[in-house]
Amino acid sequence: MSHIPADLAWLAGELSSIRRQLVPQGESPALYLALDQGGSASRALLFDAVGREVAAAHVPIGTRREGTDRVEHEPEELLRSLAVAAQDVCDAELAQGRPIAAAGLATQRSTIVCWDRGTGSAVSPAISWQDRRNAAWLEQTLRSRAARVRALTGLVLSPHYGASKLRWCLDHLPDVQAAARAGALAAGPLSSYLACRLLEERPLVVDPANASRTSLFDPDTLDWSPELLDAFGIPGDILPRCVGTQHDFGTLKVGERGISLRACTGDQSAAAFAFGRPVETAALANVGTGAFVQRVADARTALPRGLLRSVLSSHRDEGGDLAATYSHEGTVNGAGSALDWLRGRVALDVDRGLHNLSPDRPAGKPPLFVNGVGGLGAPYWKHDFPIEFVGGGNELMQLTAVIESIAFLLVVNLEAMQQAAPLLRISISGGLSSSDYLCRSLADLSGLVVERYALREATARGVAFLAAGEPDDWQVVPVDRVFTPAGNASLRARFARWRGEMERRGAVAS
């Protein structure tokens, strides 16, 4: 059943009243449906033709964790959760009698599924982007080719990406092996599996943002790389066909409605379009389970050490060829997941404590937090890294240290980005952007203005913008709060000490 989080319920009531005034009686302007399959929930949102949110639905999903390196979801649950969310939002009062012009789908990047192309049934779990189960194989088999993988893909060699997970399924899952022998195996990013199952046409296709997070995709040709397929031992005929971000993917049935799916992309790639077309001078930070910071960059711009080159979107140019928009990106694995790690170890109400942290009055002298939750991402790339506090402090101080560690990791990525070209500001979104302490720390340490928008569902709004064809009259999202850099000597001192602790543990940009 769909619901709105309690802390946003008052806002939803206010917006509902406003929306009734925005839709004139007797008119039924078209809507756009955004589907967002994330690590903790599936969401469906409806937007009008200028990007105003009309209705939202939210269905939590389960996550299975085993040991320190296995994270997966049940594929059928992901399908059901999206279907329920889509039905709930289309049944909303303000959607009644209004056509839905198009839909967009955004999913977790690097999460993969294997399925039977005849029946559509999954023959593997949905192995999460957080999963590192094949790290040892990757290190032993391909470490000598890491530089070549990076040159071809713009990615570092990492078990977080899809190729090593697909290799693990081929090596260890009998159902996958049986489907392969029968010539019935399909495998690839989660987005491809969901599209195949949700759309009437059962397409076997993949967009570039999700394909690029497999380590099998060449962002220059916008297609699978024969060299990489050979390196990882992945048969090319099991993978989906590569298409553009905006494409006629097929028809999504929601009750009696048949809705054209016109855009498909990754969650962070979609978030970059939440405020319209991204610009090179602004960094876009989206802070959820993981934290991601990216900025548009020409494909010819040198990639700073430790960062990733990503495909934000692609489309057909006037000659019919695929053209792409690229970005430089940094990844912080331990964001919301680091708070989940803390929740399992303290009696403190972490959510209440998070919103009570004052950026002007920090909780005493917090310890430092060495944040290896989920493995260390950009710019260091160490899949096995310590998780520990350095120094003492009560539970509120520990919470402060975890939040500061997220800011520290984002800032080192921002510093790397500015090696390529200066930045003027940071736009921040995602659930953890509600933390004033995080936003203030980010501004003070980066020296950049941080703009927090009156928007939490950046991924959904971004994919709706793409599904709508990137309209010029998409409404500007109001800024909720601006954080201007200020002197913070104690925070800067902790940042300097944190850098020293990281270096002592071998964290060097790679």
C-alpha cells in the first residue's frame, strides 16, 4: 500500500490543496509517470506537463544481507512493488480522468539479474550494486588489466559493477547454467529485467547509463565492448541490445491504461536532470543509501584521478546516430548505509538525532569515523577498508562523526573534480540532504555555495523530465535553503586529521 512519510504528511496536504487550484475545472492536461526502483523502496510519481508533482506512492522492499559482502533483492518482489506503486499513483484522485502521456523508469545502477528470456522468470537474485561477492575472482583474474578496463570504460576495476556479478552467476548458479545451455538465458542490468517483465512487448534492451555500470560497455561507441566481454568471459548473446536513454521501450499496462515507456536510465543519471538540463559549473550531489556527486564534462576533458566517466544520457542526433552527454562522477558507498550500520550499534534514535544536530553547535568534540561501509569508493577504490571510530565520544558524537565522514568523502571528490574545471556551486538532493549539519559541513569544507532544493525525489523528477522530452518550460524547483561557506576552524582541523587517518590506512586516490 502506498503512503507518504509522516514527516512530509503536512506538506503533502498543503500541496494537495494547491494542486486542486492548479488544474482548472473541465480540463485534463496530460501527466508523466516516473517509476523509481531504489535500494529500499519502489516509488511512483506523477508530474504535470511543467514538472509539478501531482501524486506519489511508495512501496518498501526487502534486502537480504549475508556476511559483509553479499547484498541482494528478490526480483519478483521488485516487480510487484513497482506494479503496486504504479497502480496506487494512477488511482490517486488528481490522476482520475487525466491521460498519462509517457512514463520513465529509473533503477539502481550496477544491480544485475539473470532470467529466462522465454518465460521471463528470474533465475538469479537481483544482486545489488552494494554486493562484492566476486571481489577475490576479480582481483586474481583481471588486476593486470585494470588500466585497460579503465581506459575503455571510464570506471575503475571494482566488484561493485555488474560484470563480476554476472560472471559469478554463470559460475555458481545451476539455474543460470541450465538456461545458458538451453539458449534461453538473458542477463544484464536490473532495468532490462524490469522492462522485459513490465512491458507488453517484452523487450530485451538496455539504456547507456545502466549498461555503462557493468564494466562491459564502451561509452565511446555506446555499445558492448567485444574486448571486455572476452576479458570477463560474458557471452554477448545473453545481453540486452543497447539503445538510447529516450527510446520507444514499449507499453506499460497499469489497470486499463496503456502507457508508453519513453525513458529509461540509472537513478543517479536521472537525478542529474531533476532541475532541468545540467550545466558544467554546478556539481550535483544526491545523498541516499550511497552518495554520488557528478558534473557534466565533455568527453574530451581529462578525467581526474580517482573519478569515473559516466554516461548521463544519449539520444539520436539529426543523422540518426546515438550522441551522448557525459559526466565526471564520484561515489561514496557509506552514506545512508553508514547510518544503518550505526543504528545496529547504538541505542540512540539516529533519525531524531540527525535532525537535531546543530551546524552551529556541534556535539562536543566528535571522534573521527573511518567510513569503509560498503567498501571505499571514489577516489580511493578499496573494496575492503576498515570501519571504525578514532577517538572517544558519546552516541550523539558518534552520529556527528558519521555525518562528517560523508561530507569529508564528498569533498575529496569535489576537489578532484575541480582539477578539470572550476565549480561555482553544489546542488544537493536525496533523503540525507535534509540534514543541515551535512549541508553546512559540505559548504564550509568545499568553499562552494550549497543549494538545497525543495525537492527530495530527484531521481523521479529527473526521469519524468526525460520522459517528457526535456521540455523548455519545465518549472524551476524553488531553493529550500542556501548554505554559504563560513570559517569553521574546528571542522577543518578534524578534516585534516581524518585525511591523515585515511592515508595511514592506505587510502590514496587511484
